Amino acid sequence: MKKLSTLLFISLATYGLEAQSLIQTYKNRADMVSQTNVTTLMQEFGNLGVKTTGSTANTDALNWLKAKYLSYGYTASQMSEDSFTFGSNNTSAKNLIITKTGTVYPNTYVIICGHYDTITGPGVSDNGSGTSIILEAARILKDIPTEYSIKFINFSGEEQGLLGSNHYANNVVFLNGTRQLNVRLVFNIDQVGGKLGNLNTAIKCESDQSGQTGNNAASLSFTQQLANCTTLYSPLQTVMSNAYSSDYMPFEANGDIITGFYENVRSYNEHTVNDTFANVDPTYVFNVGKAAVGALQHFAVATTVLGTNETATNALESIKIYPNPAKDFLNIDLPKEVKNFNIEITDMNGRLILNKENETKINVSSLVNGAYLCTIKANDKIAVRKVIIGK
């Protein structure tokens, strides 16, 4: 998608809103975002190919999404499809919606959304990154009570002109000009993959400052809250930005309140063959995911009581691999309790390059420059990190 360059270069303090306080339970859940899951989801998304709306690859992506939600424990009754057609050939397309019912306001919805269709390339940043974060948020919050209902929505047809979001906003949220769903907020996540080599330390927080003026102030307020949550629940800095041509715009046109995330340093790989897993920054997506889970809990008012079945991610998630990029050696820092482990280094096509056991210093001097996956396995747990070899 095309990103407008106009920004709101205004200090957050200008808005005069009371700062939010960190809620430890929300942070605990944000910390459950798994780097391994994010990395694996983006890799799988990329492997599905060019997911142009109406194509076989697009249908494969839809079925992949369904399987993920079902694996997280969502039921068929929570899953719905919003079908639409477009073009002179009446090409068929589908949005996928997962609904998690709120405990206090079951008929008022926080929508977290992003598109899963791509053009030209596999679209791992635009928008496999957002898709992966939405999936992780759905996994983590599956059994967490929230006062407001949540709709996790995966749109198709976005790259052909916001077709999926237009259809949903004007045929489900509204029908024949009459509102059918009460929407508290639309939280859109689009192209947050970052580009390897860029300074990926900040995220754009987008607010509506054009179009229907009646919802501008509310959008700015929620975007301020989004920025606050980002700094509370992730290591990212924030940059205030205007909304642009993405999936939230049909909602904005109907008067709904919108906010969103977009990568701060633009990668410019979108809509090209270069929008691949090899060119994104999984650590950046992981950090955006933490911010998104923290913010979604705030927007939907999640319980602050940590459930007995809520546990932190597996111990391997705390591993550190350095330097990255590496030239001659990779060092592996593991938790002290991990004694026996296996390390595999594969190329981006899945070919095994190195296989080591119980070694924390790996000689990579013979590897060709490029991107690789480093997989650590121990005690039936797994962690995956992307590493760069550069001489």
C-alpha cells in the first residue's frame, strides 16, 4: 500500500492527556508474545506465495488462517466469513472474522485488523507482519476476559482498493445506511515488518486528522493511548502520524474511530518481489507485537487478574544470539537450566547448513553472506531466530 508521508510532528505532551500507568498483568501477557511464533508465522506466510485476491494462493492463505485460529482453541461458531465479489469477472473473495465476546459490553466491539492479500511478491511485511501479530494477539487473549468484545479481522482485496474493508464496513457494520454493529475502535496493523539494516526502534501511531471531522478528536485520543501503551509494554519509541489509505479508512468514512500501526522507517519493499521473509526484521515485528497486545488489552479492558493457566513463554525464548550480523562466529546465550540442546542453521529455502549439539560458539566463517534461520531445540521446546552472515 501507499504510505502518505505527512506526519504529526507534535509532542505527545501537547495533547494534555493523563498518562496511563503500567498494568503488570498486561505486561505479563505482552511478554507472552513469542519471537519464535512471530518468525515462524511470517515464514509460513511467505511460503504461501503471491496471495492476490481471488487466486489459489489467497484461498490457501485463508485456510491457513482458519487452521491457526482453530489451533488456538477458537470454535467454528466464533469464526465467520464475509464474502464479496469484485471486477468484471465477479471474482470471489472473503474476509475472515473471529469474534471473542466481552463480559460487560458484549455488543460493543474493538476491531483489530489487517489484510492478508498481497500483490507482486509474497508480502511478508505488507502484510504478513500485521497478520502474524493479529494471530499472536488472538492466541494470547483467547481465554482472557475482556469487558468489550474483540473482532480479529483478516481482510482480503485491500491491494485492489480496500475492497474487503469497504465491504465489511458497509455491509456488516452498516447495512443500507443503518448501523448494525457498535464499534468502539478500529485498530489496524499494516506493514510493520521493518527492513533489515534500518533503524527499527520506533513505530508510527496513526490517527485520523482528515475525512469525517467529527471523529478526529476521539481518534487522536485513542492514538495517544496507543502510543502510551507502546512505551509501557514494548521497547519501541513512538512517532505520531496521520492515517492513510489502509483498511481502517472505510470505517473512518462511516464515522467510526480509528488508529493504527505502520513501520517508522519505511522499507519500500511493499508491492515488489523483494517483500520476502529474508528482508524483514523479525525482532521489530516481535516488539510491535508486544505493543499491540498491550494496547489491545487496554482498548478492550482486559481483566487485571492473571489466570492460573497463564504462563510465560518457554525458557528458550530468552536466548540471545550475537553478534548479528555475524562474520566468523555466532555466540549462543542460553538460560542456565538448559544443559542439552541442538542447534540447526538452515538457509531461507529450508536446507540444513549446520547442525551442532551443546555448542555455544558456532563457526560460521564458511557460510555465504545472507540470511539464515537458527533453530535451538531443548527439552521439547524450540526457539527460532533469524541471523545475518556478512563478511
